[in-house]
Amino acid sequence: MMITFVLIGILLIVLGWYIWQKQAIWLLSNFDESTTENKPGLAKWAGKWLIVMGIWSISIGIAMNYWNTDSAQIALPLIFVAGIVIMSLLYLVGGQKYLKR
């Protein structure tokens, strides 16, 4: 399971870097390019949050490797999901400032 979390983390980091550096907001399903006022700002915002989510995923994967108990194997994925939900909400709310009003 640890390898899965690490691979997901690496994928999120690469995706975040790509969106940030290439301003590929067309990859974001929740934001439309035609309603975006500040495309570079949104790309930077989304890219940073995806990188943070990737680091979070890798951290949970590493923690699963070191805390190899039955309760940790159940608790850590739940902590991962809770963290991702909170980060996604912060990302979505903060991303609204880059849209046309």
C-alpha cells in the first residue's frame, strides 16, 4: 500500500508542476478558461496545491511503512482522505479569486 501512496504522490507533484509551469489550466476540470481572469495566477495556485497534495500522499505512504500495525493501516488512509478533502476545499475556495465576476 505504501508504494501506491508514493506513486500517487509523485503523479500529483508532476501534474502540479506541469500545470504551474506550463499554465495548463485546461487540465483543471473545475475551472473554465473562458471564465478565468488571471490564468497565470490560477495555474500557480492549482499547481502549488497539487504539489502539497502529492507531498501529503508521499508522507502518508512513508508513515504506513514505519507504523506497520493493523490500526495504523486503517487510520492512515482515513487521515489521508480527510487531509485531501480539506486541501481540496481550500483549493476550490481560494481559486475563486481568479475567476471573472
